[in-house]
Amino acid sequence: MFISLYYISCHQLRVYKDHFIIITMYSEKIISKMLMEPNCILLGKTSLNDSFTVRVCDNNYIDENEVSYDQFKISSLKYLIYNELKKDGIKINNDNYNKLTLWKADVAFGNKLKDLTEEQICKDSEQLFSIDFFTNRFRDQNAVNESLIFVQVPATGKCLPTFYLSNMKFAVHFVSHS
């Protein structure tokens, strides 16, 4: 019996009683096709130079699970954004990507970032909820190209007691003088 072998450097060959056994010694590299690349920016940034993109592929790996494009939800998008932010050294409260809040706005907002307030962005944009399917909010590449996703990172919680106490002091001060 003759067996034709190729890529022998990737395999270990053993001979056992006139049979050839090929044992694979490498792991497969999974390659996914990128389908869309949404434009993102952190809420509060004032220049498109601070924007970034994430790749949405035909198969995405979310929390060690394979998620196909037709099952890709906004929570999966949050995971991809979270990992991109983590690469840039931005910490997320409790390392929970689902704590990110996403707002879908028209990309034209990018030209007037310096003049926009967070309230205006939230008022004039569409909030993206974790349970929504990505394809319901972004029908095609044109919808992605015409959108800018504002990413709101949750507060770390360290400044909340100060804020709470300063407001409480104000409230007590206000009540005592009335």
C-alpha cells in the first residue's frame, strides 16, 4: 500500500505493522471572513482621531464560544469593543463587557464632536441593547459606514461616594437654610 504524503513537516509519521499512521502535530488556525467593521468612539472624546473599529466576521469568538454572524447580538459587539479597549489599556468596571452602553449615531456627528454634549448624543442617538441582533441595527455595510457607535464606559465606582457625599452635603446645607 502506497500513501502519498505532503506537508510532512507538519506531521509525525509512525510505522506500525506495515501501516502508516499520521499524527497531526499542529493546531488548526481558524480564519473567519470579515463582514463588517463598525466605527466606534468613546463617549467624551472630541476627535475622530480617537475612533477605532472592530471586526465583525462570519464566525466570531465570544467568551470562548463560536457565534455565527446570523446569531451575533449587540452583546457580542460589546465583547469585541471591550477587547479592543482592553488592548488600549482602558479598564472596564468589574471586567464586565455587558456594562458598556452603546449609542448608534449618524457618522455626521463625528464632524462636530467638540460641540456635542453627552446629553445631546444620548438624546439624538439610538441606544443599542444587548439582546438586539446586530443585523437588526446594521442591515448592511452602508448602514455600518453611515454610523458612529458611541461607547459609554461605566464609572469605576471610586468617585461615587465623593459625588454622593458632596450632593448630600449640598442637600443638607440647602435644607438647613430654608
